[in-house]
Amino acid sequence: MDSTGRISVSVFVFALLSFFPFNAVARGGDRISSLSGPMNRSKGFLTRHLFEAKEPPLREEITQGYMSNFEMEKSIKEFGKRCANISYVYSIGESVQGFPLWVIEISDKPGKKEPEPSFKYIGNVHGDEPVGRELLMRLANWLCDSYMKDPLANLIVEKVHLHLLPSMNPDGFALRRRGNANNVDLNRDFPDQFFPINDVESMRQPETIAIMNWLKKEHFTASASLHGGALVANYPWDGSQDKRNKYYACPDDAAFQFMATVYSRSHYNMSLSKEFPGGIINGAFWYPIYGGMQDWNYIHGGCFEITLEISDIKWPKAKELDVLWEHNRMSMLTLIASLVKAGVHGRVFSGETGFPLPASVIVEGINYTVRASSIYGDYHRILAPRGSYKVIASMPGYQTKSTQIQIGDEGVNLDFILNPEESINKEAKPKKGCDCNCNCNCEGIGNTKLLQFFKRIHMELYIFAFLILLFLCFLFKRKSILKFSRHNRQYIGGKRSTVV
């Protein structure tokens, strides 16, 4: 391709990208006035293009007191050694410049699969928003120090698999800028339901690919990413079909409002916001973005993710981190615990073998499917409290089952036992031998009364033996299913699971 052709392609791509409504505040850029409302973009917000990076350099004194990438790496590894009984440290990939994306898993059985919900926190998505990485390290250390001492710490460690990625964008942090080393905003780099251009894998950043592969390996129930520049809990959808600035609800709008409210109300002052009623807001209503991580999690990862703006100032002075930790600590803990205390949890089993099934679980009236895990058949469905729901479990080759549940202030345990589909047209089995009534040679012995007597005894013995075997098989299946179901009692205060 000659230079003219390359210029034409560049102009075309630039023109195509210009259709993205990249308005920005905390999620995208700078604020002009803190007094203007969230909908007043002509006065209150600047608009900035995705690849435009003309941010003023941070003064050195502002960045002092934050852990460098190498100091954070050292801290993570030291944590893994100090709290080895409840933690497992691993990497999900590398940044553009080759820095590992370290993750801390916290659980009473770290690194092992269990029929429990999994939650992840991701910090430092934007390089110039470092508060999240600091708070996630404090969260890990608090759980380690408080385990076996604090009931909330015990609940999280024993009933949830928690994964913490303190820094998704270590290169951006080192460069003191929003984008990664390629100057790409990672929260605009995910495949998007409205813009197929983001589906081009060759253009995706390694940090984005690492997150996507991570969700393929882990069965996350819910998630939250930590940002800075505002004080609000933001939930899907982040964009709208017509690219307009309006409330655009996803199928689980009520559940997402519940999650955002859990965080906001547990926060020191987020719920008191005059700018965001209740301290929560729908992303598209605030300002649309495309290629965001939270929408991708919900659509493709089976994971309910919200975006948390936890500091009005993107890069506050390090001396303010103690206060920010205290303001957000209970919110961070309560959001994780809500996975255990709310929604519907259970497992799906085969009525024929008693083994777990990776079935699909849906709620009538909500166009979204949650899939049970392939190992334990466990599912965890976030639902808004104080509501009545019809839960349906289905699996190819099995009969679908459904039941109505009522969720109050606590969650519900619900197991399903799916029976194989019965064949409608069963093939008739061919007769063997002769019936000895007529038209065949029974050699003179089939008609004797003595033989008929013994044949009746044999038949009765066969039937009796078959019934005994059937009964023993039933007891074995029942024992297996109850054994599997017993795991679910741990989710909500040891309450007995309902089996359908």
C-alpha cells in the first residue's frame, strides 16, 4: 500500500472513531466546575477524544507516598508469604512494557475450586487514578489481620473466593497518565455491543486481553473496578443504542441498582451526594462511553460488574489515603458479603446419576442467563431483595424445572434435580422364544403345570430382586444429592436448601 492509501485508511479510522461520544468526567477526562449537575455537559464537562492525551503533568510532590510498581509487587509477594493460609498470588498476564498483572486470591481454600461465589476488585484501570491500588492492598491486609477475629472477615474468607487485581495499568501509573504505554484508554478497549470496531482482536491491548482471558478461566459472580474523579457508584448500561445521553437500563437493572446502593449506603458520605441521588447513577444517563469493561463483563463474562468512583480527586496526596480507606472500607467489605447474603444460590444435579450439571438458570421476565459451573453445578444469581421470582433451570437432554421463590432481606438457597427427557417413541422390543400357546414346537414341556409353577416363582423372584435394587439405587442417589446440597447451607446462615 502506498503512502496515499495509508493516509486514506488513517483518515477513515479516525473518522469512524469520531462517532464515539467520548464525553468525560471521572471516567474520561476533566471537570470544569463541581457545581454543575451531571447532565449539564455544555457548562460542566469537557469532551475529549479517546486517543487525545494532553493531560498536565503531575507534580512530583503529589505522587510521593504511593507505592511504585516494584514496591507494590514486593508488597504483594510479602503478603502471599505472610498470609499463605488464606491467599494465593498469581499473574494473569503482562502489561505492554512487560510488568506482571498480579492478583491476590483470598479464601480459606485459595487456589482451589469450590461451589462458592467469586468476586473480583480491579484497581488502577486508569494510570492517573491510583487510589484503588492502594485501597486494595489495605483490604487484603485487613482481611488477613482480621480473619478469625471479625465476623465479616470470616464470612468473606470462608464463603467467597475474592480476587484482587491492584493495578490493571501499571505502565500508565509509572508514566503518570490515564492510558497505558500505548496511550490507549483501557476502559474503552473492550468489545462493545454497539460498536463492532472494538471486536478487532489485533488492535486490543495486552492488559485488555489479560482481563478477558481471566474471565474465561474464573467463574466470577460479580465485580467492581475502582476509579477516581467523582464520588458515585455507576452501573450498566454505559452506552445507549442511539448514542444519546439517557437512562439505558440493562435486563438486570434492579439488581445493579441494589449492588450500587449497597456500596453507596455503606460509604461514609457517597449516598449523601447532591449531584447523584442516592450516590448511584446509570452510566449512559451520566454520559455514554463505549468499549467499557463493566458492560463487557455482564454481556460476555457472566459477571455483574459496577464502576466505583471513590475519590473526588484522581490523585490525592498520600496523606489522605488513610481517610479514604476508612471512608470506603465498610463499603468494599459489604459489597463482597452481599454475594452471600442476597440473591439465589444453589446447585443443579442429574436425577439419573446424582452428578452436577452445568445447566442454564434464568429468571422469568429477565433476559439474562446465568450458567452453573461445570465442576460443581453451582450457580449464584444476584437479584434485588424483597421480590417474587420464578427461577427456571434447563439443560439439553433434561426436563426443564421451575419454581417460584420469594426473596426478602436475605438470600435463598435453591437446588434443582433435572430428570432426563423421556423418549416419546420407544422402540418395541422383539419377542424372544415362543409363548408356548400355539403355532410353535415347545417340545411337550411348556404346557406342564409344574413348569408353569416354577416359571411363576422365578418371575416373582426377579420382580422382587429388581424392586430391591431399585430401592437401593434410590437411597444411593438421595444420599449423593443431599451430600452435594449440604454445601449450599453454608451460603446463608446454614439455612436448609430448597430442592426442586
